[in-house]
Amino acid sequence: MSEIGRDRRGAWRAALACMVTLSVAMGLGRFAFTPMLPIMLHEGKLELAAGGVLASLNYLGYFLGAVSCAAIGIKASSMVRGGLVATAALLVGMGLLHSFTSWGVLRTAAGVMSAWVFVFASGWGLRRLAETNAPTLAGVIYTGPGIGIAMTGLLGGALGRWGSDAGWIGLGLLAVVLIAVIWRVFDDGEHAHAAGGAAAPAPAAAPRVAGPADRSDAIWLVALYGLAGFGYIITATFLPVIARQALPGSSWPDFFWPLFGLAIIPGALIGARAPTHWDNRLLLAFAYALQALGVVLSVAWPSIAGFALGSLLLGMPFTAITLFAMRDARRLRGNAAAGLIGYATASYGVGQIVGPLFAAPLAQRTGSFQLPLLVAAAALALGAVLFALVWFKSRGAAGQ
């Protein structure tokens, strides 16, 4: 086989392995709670407010994992393998242990693992794609969360018919099978570095000195990225519960969460190919507006068609928003973007933590998610308007 052929095969091997890795860490480890929550509620194991606490603990774990990555000096491939094994064990643990305290510990740890695996697998995979001259396959890697979410939605509900314990254990065993399939791919992890090399999602940008306008844009990016975390997470955590309240007795609510996951896949592929000369702030404004519309549809049109279209509109920009935000951080900071990316990720994480804590108690008191969803949509719409205004203001300043 020619060297080009070997490189191409190696690039696809790395991209697909990282895709499966993110399916396990994000789709199963992080978001399996969404389809399992209504089953646990039905069994009387949880109340809605307690479910919101468990969800926020998972997002707190993700926040802590993300901000700790820069301090970890372990080889990327070892971090990925260790995080994947821990994710499978934590999923099984949810079915074997039965106290709220133990669930809280498990969901927090699962959040930490998903962040570590996401960061280190991204760094390992993107480096391998750069080494094999195939950077356009990055979009394949980031379809992984969508594929994993679709799997949890389709399999979680089916397995849960034998009870939530069987559902959690079944998802953990599925994770074991997927990990076994890709385990050997990370044998060549010597090519990848640890966390220091994991944060760069694009080819190196030229160093630049930040001016006052750049500093202002950076502040806006951090603040508005937090609105994205808050705006999507209420629907992403409670979608099956919301749909079952609106469509009692229907079998459709079990399919809206997988549909959300499937919509992430084309969104990731399209977002990764967005031309670099397109302004990231306008792309973010458009993506926020799509998600705001998706959230509003579940309130304004609580039907099968409304939830289906809302799931598509919420899912498609999910990964693209992260890609555009990271691109804008590199526009503002060049090779020194890691710090800004860290602040933005922290802001997004805070939004995710606050969302369920705000929504679940309010929904439990009022008997409806209508008000929390409207607040979430308003946050996304505000983010879209402000990103557009920041872009418009920069155009005016450039013309002076």
C-alpha cells in the first residue's frame, strides 16, 4: 500500500475511533441520564427536583473535569482508555447501587470522565489527522456525541422496560463492547501529547497582540457562551419527561431524544466545513436562533410534529456552536487561545449546572416545564441578538 493510502487509512481509523470514544463518553456516560430519568421517576426512585440535582451534579463534574485538564500530564491515549473504562463502570454502578448519595457521586464522576475523555480524545484525534494530512475528517470525530445520544435514546428506553437497573447495566455493557472494538487503535497514542496538546482544534494561528476591541469581544464571547449552556440544557436534560407530559399515552416521546442525537450528526459535519472567512459571531447568532426556535416549539406547538421539529432544530447546532466558539477564541487570541477557551468552557459549564437546578423545582411546583423552557428560549434569543450586535458594532468600528 502506498504511503498516501496508509495515511488515509490511518486518518479514518483515528477519526472513527475518536467518534466511538465520544459516543461512549458523551452519549452514554454523560447523557444516558436523559432517557433513564422518566423511567426512574415512574418507578418512584426519584422526584423531579432530585433528578435535576443529579443532572446538575453531572454537569458540575464536567465543569471540574474540563478546568482540570491543563494540570494533567498523563499521556492522552492513557487518559482516553482510563476514562472510557471508568465510564463503563460508572454506568453499571448506577444499576447496582440504589441510594441518592451514591448516584450523586457516580453522576459527578461520570461528568469528570466525559470531560477528560472529550478533551484528550479530541487532542489525540486532531493531532493524528494533522499528521496524516486529513484535517477535514474532524467533523467525523464530533458526530460521536450525536451517535451516542441516539443510541441511549433508542436502547435506554427499550432496556428500561425491564427496569432502570437493567437499563443502566445494559448501557454499561454496551460501552464495554464499544471500548473493546476501538481499544487497540490507541496503541499508537505515543504520537499524541497530554492536555497541553489537546486544546487546539484547528491548525496553529499566527500570534497576535490583543487590542481593546479584541478584549471586549473576548468578554462577550465568554458571557454569551454561558447562555448557550443554560439555553439548551433544560430541554437536553428533561426532553422525554416534557414530551410525556404533553403527549400522555403516546409512544412518540421515546423517539424525540434519539432524533435530537441524530440531528447533531449533520450539524457537526456542516459546522466543521463552514468557511473560515465567515464571521464566527454571525454563525453563533444563527445557531443560537435555531436552538431558541427549537425550544419554543415544544411550548408553542406541543404535538408530535412540534417536538420532532424542535428536536431537530435544537440538535443540529449543538456541536456547531462549540466549533464556532472555539474558532472565535483563536481569532481573538491566536496561539494563546487556550486561556480564553478555558474561560468560555467554564461559562458554558456554569450555564449547564444552573439550568436543571432552575427548571426542575419550578416544574415540580407548577406541574409544567412551560415557564423554564420560555426562559431558556429567551436566553438563547438574547445571545443571538447580542452576538449580532457585537458583530455589527465591530463592522462600524472597522469602517471608521
